[in-house]
Amino acid sequence: MEATKRNKVANTPILNLLAKNVRYYRGKLQMSQERLAELADLHPTYISNIEQGHRNLSLQNVANIADALGVTVPELLTPLPD
């Protein structure tokens, strides 16, 4: 199996929600993907893939991102008001 196919995850409702919330909170802080990646100890491309809903994250990575954004894990997984 090709590496790109193996590493890509189909968008699912929970991944799309996480993607939307990471983009929202990052934007609220006017933080670049590169800075978020640095604070969360992740690669900028990985952050980009998360924000596109293409990565199935470990719980530890979700916690690292939440910490870097100054929010809780439940906040990253709760739908934002429209």
C-alpha cells in the first residue's frame, strides 16, 4: 500500500469537528500553524493535515494541541456555536 494512502484518513464527523475547532482557536490567537506545531511538539505539515481533517490523532497529540492553544480537550471536541 502506498504511504500516502496508508497515512491519509477519510474525513469523519469527529475529525472534521476537531479540524474546525483547531482552526478556530488558532485563529482566535492569531497563531500560525508553524507556531502551534512548535508549541505542541508536532510537525507543521501534521497540523495542516489535522486542520484538513486528514489525520487520526492520538489522544496525547490532542492534549498537546489543547495545551498549546490554552483550551481543554473537551473544548476541542465540542461543537462551537454558529
